Amino acid sequence: MSKIEDIVDALENKISKVLHKQEVLKQTNDKLSEQIKQQQEELLRQQEEIASWAEKYETLKIANSMLGSDENKRETKLKINALIRDIDHCIGQLSE
């Protein structure tokens, strides 16, 4: 009988170790999931910041062109022409 008891005890120990490892892995998984979530939020924030800076850069290029800078004069003219077309379209809609 003692041999069966030894086998049962060994099996209980192995099951206990497996359950403990499972719990440790679950906790690690939870931590990693939280880190992923934080990294995704940080990435989103950085992408929004990049978009904001890109918009400011474009505005600055246009302002420099209007002040006489030759570098972006073509882009500024195209932007002004697009704005004039938009205004003409709005005036046309109001006239109807």
C-alpha cells in the first residue's frame, strides 16, 4: 500500500507544481497584457503629436511663403487657388 501512497503523493506534488506554474504564467500574461495596452496608448499619443507637428509645419511653410520665402511659393499658390475655388463654390451655392 505504501507504494500506491507514494505514487499518489508524487502525483499530488506534480499537480501542485503545475497549478503553481499556471498561476505564475497567468500573472505574467496579465502584466504583459497591461504593458501592451500602455504601449499602444503611448504609440497613439505619439502619433497624434506627430500629426499635430506635421500640421504646424505645413502652416509654417505657408506662412513663410506668404512672407516672401521662395522655397514653398508654389505650394502656397496652390493652397490659395484651392481656397479661392472653395469660396467660389460656396458663393455659387448661395446664389442658387
